[in-house]
Amino acid sequence: MTSTPPVAAGARIRFTVVGTVRTCYQQGEVTLADGTSLSYDPAQHRAAVLAEGWRPGDVIETQHGRLRRTERGGYHHWVHERSGQMFHDDQVDPVRARVVSWWGGRRTPTDPAPAETEPGRMIGDYLARHYDGQPLAELRDEHAAHHLEAAAKLLPLIPETEPDPRPSRFHATPAEVDAYLRTLLAEDVYLRYQQAIGYAALAEATEDAATVRAQADNEGLYTAAWREGWDDAIQRVDPDQNGPTPAGLVDLSHDDEQEREPDVDGAGRTRESYYTPKPTA
């Protein structure tokens, strides 16, 4: 059994790298989503584009919220739709980004030669090892071309598999989990699931409020009017004294956005202000 010789000066090699471009600030300098950095000369090296990149006007959901692709001074950036904050490409994970809308309509991936795709090269490598006893990368180009040509003819015969619709176990966002559960459950079943979570959250809040109220009452910090205020607040949120919460199915499709509109009433007061004790004279 012979081992593959190491890369050395004078060796003729072929690198195959498939990934999503994270940054491409100038032609020939590319960083992939997994951190791989590449420098290449477009005149000597060929990059097969498997799917077109972002264009100005595209809108995506990211870890920063909803961003829109814009062009300023000849450079492309991302801008937060609410705050207007600007983000560079190295601040946005292209793998986790979810497309909201394409500028000019949905774009389909460009079609490289079948043998230039990763599955094509994998089949070509298998054929090279089986018939020539060597990896595809170690064959002379004219010999490797025969295996790649055979791989291109085999690819259409292989049935395509649907991508796994399930969100990642380790990186799923609330919006992704919500979207997936809606494909599995009827609305009334999903609503009861959300209500079970709402009951647990309100029960915990009721218990905490009762504890704080009892401590304040024992220490004589509040008057009878304040005690009644606490009792009223606890009664309003106690899940055992009120109907199921939420009353309707909650839409979490935009829950990945970190910035939210303030919850205010008609007088401009936030909800928290109702329960903030006022200083006494």
C-alpha cells in the first residue's frame, strides 16, 4: 500500500474548493464562509460560479435583522431596514442568511459543466481509482478528462434528493423553528403548543411577583393601596385566573430581528411604566 506523496516544489496539483463566498473586496481575493482565504489570478485560474451572489436591492434575514443590499461609492454594503445601520460583508454570515426577496425576481443558479460540480468530480475520482488505481487529481489532464466526461453522462441518471427542510439543531432561529412547525402541525394544535409555553411563562411571572409582593408587605414598604395594586397585577397575569395565552397563533417569522418598536399606549407610555412605583412625597 503506497501513500499519497506530499505536495512539493515542482509538483503539478489541482485544488478543488467548494464554498459560499463571504467577502470579495477585489478580484482575486476571496474569503469563504468557513474562513478559507483564496488568492487567484483570473487569467490563469478558473472559478466556476455555482450560484450567483448578492445584488443591490436583495433583502435577507440575518443575525442582525432584516438587511437590504445597497451600493455606495462603487462598493456594495448591507443596510438595516429599520435603523439604517450599515454592515460589511464580513459581518454577515451568508450561510445562515435567509432570502426575503430578490431584486428583479428570483435568480436560478448558473449551470457549470456537470463534471465541474462537486458531485461530478466525486464520481470522476471514483472512476479514476477504480479503473486507473489512482485518485483523479494525480492523473494527467488528458486522462482525467475521460473520467470527467463519463461522470457528466452519469449525473443525469442519479435521482435528485430533496434538501432536509428541518432547521439546524444547533443554529436554528425562532423564525426557522416557527416555519418548520407550521409545516408539521395544524394551526389549532400549534396554538395549544404555544399556549402551553405561555402558561409556563405566566405562571413563573406570577410566582415571582407574589414573592416580591410578600417580601415588601412583610417589611412594611407598601400601603394598602399598593398591596391592592400588586394583587390586581398578579390576578391579571395569573394563568389559572385567565384564559389561555396567547389567544391567537403568534407569528414568529420576523422574530430574528433584534430591534423592536417600543410597546406604548395612546399616551406614549411604555407598558413597563404602569408597574413602576412612583416616588412618594
